[in-house]
Amino acid sequence: MNLILFGPPGSGKGTQSERLVSKYAMTHISTGDALRAAIRNKTDVGIRAQQVMESGELVNDDIVTDLLRDIIRPLREQTASFLFDGYPRTVEQIHRLETLCDEFGLPSPALINLEVPEETLILRLTGRRICSECRATFNIYFSPTRQPGVCDLCAGPLTKRVDDNPETVRERLRVYHEQSFPVLDHYRELGQLYSIDATGSTEEVSQKIAKVIEENY
Ligand code: AMP
């Protein structure tokens, strides 16, 4: 079983991916995480992607697809199921993913779409805080730390993702509507689209995802 976890920025793809991976022994691939790692490590890809990501735009299809191929290649042998988080994000990337699946002998993935209203997305993104030491995630509106700016788990300092400022968030949502939303049509036509109301608690949403998986796979 291969799955795409899809949804606008702030819909909870990263959080739900962590749960799915432990529940179903899937290998999680987040192109956003991979790009952020490339930026931290100052690789060629990171240097080319940094400015684009900070502005809220999408990184070029060639760059992201090459990165994805490089991630899949060493994992393919020992992995039965991949969970794609944040890819495909354009209609062109759907075709690129199909080519990659052929190349690596992977079944075509189904898509689980996390639906969240825009007002909630804005609060989730602009309120998100991440521990710079243990990477735990909090939110000043929905899940604040006991002491502002300090991680509840390890007492490390909290930081914000550079693209979580209000202006970039607006741009990321605009880009999502314009370039990513049309991806859904393709999976709808294939009968491989499963949409979920993702406004509830992490546990509620993860139960809805589990239901889709268990009823269909
Ligand atoms: P995410 O962590 O998934 O929210 O991604 C953060 C940023 O990484 C996005 O706003 C894009 O700039 C870039 N990015 C991640 N995945 C892709 C992709 N599949 N195609 C293009 N850009 C991407």
C-alpha cells in the first residue's frame, strides 16, 4: 500500500504521518522536511530552494522530483509501503510520481485529503512553535506550552518556521489553491480520493484515516 497524505499547509500532514508510520509500518517521505534538511546542510538543492521556500512559493518540479528519487532509491529494497507527504503538489508532479512508481516497481498510491477551513489553517500555521532542540511542536492558540517560549518536554527554546509568518502563510495558501488543489481531480477520477474532515483532535483525525485505510486496504 502506498499513500499520499494531501492537504493545505497546516492541515496536519506531518503530525498524522508520524502516527501512520508507527501504526502501519510505512516509510514516511516529506519533501518539505527533505528540503529543510537540504537547507540546513547547505547542499546545492538547499541553496537553490531556500529563497523560494521562504517566499511561500513551490520549489521547481525537477528539483523536488530528483530529491524524491534520491530518497526512495536507497529505501526501496526494504520498504513495502511509502507515505508521501507534500508530494505531488502540482499536476505535473502527479505524472512525475507515476514515472517514479514505474521506475521503482511501486503500486500507484491512493490519496487521503485532509480538509480544514482556512481560518483554522491560519491560526495553526501562524501559532505553530517548534522546539529547536527536540523538535516537539506546540501552538500558542491550541496547545500552548506551560511557560511561553519554552518546550514542555525538554525546556529547549521554541522557534517558528520562517515560512509561518502571516504574509508567507497567505502566499502558501494562495499557491495551494492555485497549484495544488487541482491535483485532487486526478485522484477523484481514478476513484482513489478519500477526503476527511481534519478539524478534530489529532486522535480523532487519525482514527478517521485509519478507518479509510482499513476499509480499503
Ligand atoms: P511543507 O513542509 O510540506 O509545508 O513544505 C514547505 C515548503 O517546501 C513549501 O511551501 C514549498 O516551498 C516546498 N515544497 C515541499 N514539497 C514540495 C513539492 N512537492 N513541490 C514543490 N515545493 C515543495
